[in-house]
Amino acid sequence: MNIKLVNWPGLACAVTATTLILLSFLYASPWWQAEVGDDVARANLSPLDYNADLIGTSIEIPILWFINLSCKLAFIACAVAFFVYSLAPRKSYSKNLLNFAYKKPIIIFILFVVMLVVASYIIGNFTGIGVPLYGASALSMSVGGVTANIPISTSFTWVFWLAAATAVLALVAKIYDWKVISPAFPTTPSIQEPRETKAPETKKPETKKSSAKK
Amino acid sequence: MDIGKILAAISIMIVVGPLASAVILYRDNVIALIMPDVEDIMEKFEEYFPTVEYADYEIVDPETSFRVLLNMTNNSDDTFTFDIMNFSAYCKEHNTFLGYGYGENLPLTIQPKSSDIFKLLITFTQGGQTDVETFHRGETDFYVILREVTIVVQGITVEVADEMDIGPIEIPA
């Protein structure tokens, strides 16, 4: 294996993507979490896992399980493709593998952040409950003669930053391929040589050797 | 077959496959695919808050204070913690300000499916003492109204604007 040929950012991306998958399978590690009061409600979110409960009751939203499955498959495919591509970026199929792999962590990461921002905006506008993306705040709700001040704390976990690193590494791997690997080992377009006009076959006189074999 | 086309097909299958499976599995009730079971949550919500029953009272100091004991039952499967309780007490009959009160044995953590005694200590003001001594000595059905009730449970601060009746309380002759 030629070390110069290895796409190191791509290999690092394969490793971080694999880590994210393992963290999801082993610990269902969230990327973002929210807690209301002292364990009154809790949400642990990531594109790979969803877990939320209100007063000890799990809130199941089936579609999220299927979306999580889709994202898990995408990350697995991304990790495998990046691993194969990174070790052999000059193979005929490598460009296809790179193009297949590098967009997935970037798209999933961006969609997750956009979803959080949009959800926070929608909740804030339609219910008047301001949920911060990061940090602590208190919601004030009045029902009848009762006013409740409910503390909410939200945070991005270190796994979120690992996912961010994965997305960045995926982009860097693409740039690395474009700027470093491709110029160093340019692919020469296959020049089709003009077909030689075949001269009419002339019967060669049988050599003594061949005649001897016979 | 071109590897690019195979990878494109895999990409589409990764996205479409699970979502198509979801729609097929929930084809009879697509709403259930996106909505959580609200009834289950509502049932649990009713169980979550402990039930409160008046249990007893104790005279701490015949001149200045008494203690109200409330039996609190946690019917949920999780612990329930009372952090703070403050209130003002008034005589129900004369609307006299009797004194301040606070939850004495706080924070009180009630284990799942169990009960505990919550102690409220009421300390009389001079006006409150006069009211009780003058109008209610020897009564067996003295009622106190709690106002400006502030409770902190599970980290959530609840301010109750409505009045809460406590009693009947027996006042020694």
C-alpha cells in the first residue's frame, strides 16, 4: 500500500463515522439533549437515536425510528465507502465511492441542525414557549390560578461535535482528493490508438520446429 | 453494471426503504406513525402528582405556632421531590392574617408507590394570636386559608393564586 496514495481525511472520516455508529448502537448517545425541571421531561436527540420521556412516560413517535434507521444505514454505508476509497483512492471505482460517501454525513448533520432550529422556532412561535438551543431558561405558564415557572436546560453533547468533525472531515476528504490526490496522480484519459489495418494474412511457411512437433 | 449506478441505487434504498416500510406497516393508521400515544401520557400525568390528605395537627407552641401534617401519596413509578413550600395563613371566618407558614421537612422525596408525611409549620403573628384566642378558643372546626402559596416541586416553581382550605383544626379551650 502506497502511503502517499491514502486519503487521510477520508480515513479519519471513516473512523469517526464508525465511532458515531458504535456510540449509537452501544449507548444511544444523543447529539442534543433537553431537560425540563428535575427529570420531569427529557429529550435525547440525534439523527441516529431518539429518546424522550415526559413524567417517566416514554414518548414514542414511530416515524422517528424509521428516520433513525435510515440515518444509521447512511452512516454505515458512508463509513464503509470512505474506508475502501481512502485506502485505494486511485482505483477505477474510487471516485464513485467518494462521491457516494462524502455528502451523507454533511447532509445529515446540516439537516439535524436545521431541524433543531426550525423546531425551536415553531415551538416558540406557536406555543410561546422559548426553548433555547443551548443553555438554560425558564418558561412561565399560567393555567387557571396556577402559574408555573419551568426551568429548561439544553445542551449539545460531545457526540454532536464528533458528528460536526465527521462532516468537516468528509468535506476535507473531498477537497483533499481534488487538490492533492488527483494532481499528484493525474488520470490520463485513455487514448484510443488507431486500429492498425490488418494486413492480409499470409501463410507463413511452417518452421522446422513446428513441423517436427507434428 | 456501472458502479456509480449501483451506489446511487443504494443511496435511494437507504432513504426510501425505511420510510416506505414505515408507510406500509402503518398503512391502516398513518397518523399513528407521527403522533405519540397522548392517552397514555395523560393517564400517567394524572398519576404523577401525589394525592394530599389532611392527617393531623400538632401544637408546637400554644402561643405562637402549630404544625399541620399532610399525608402525601406518590402513585407514580418515579420519585417525587418537594423542594420548597411557603404560604400565608388567614382565618377563614374573619380573614385575619394569622401568620406565615412553610414546609418544614423539605426537601421531601417520596418514593414511588408510597406515602410520606409533609409538615407545614404555621407561626402566628400577634394579630393572629388575638384572633384565635378571642374568637376560636375551644373550637373544633377552625379553618385556615392558605394564600400566596409557592411550591417548588421537581425543580418547577408553582405559584397558586387560588386559596386552599386547611382544617378542621381543633383549638384548645
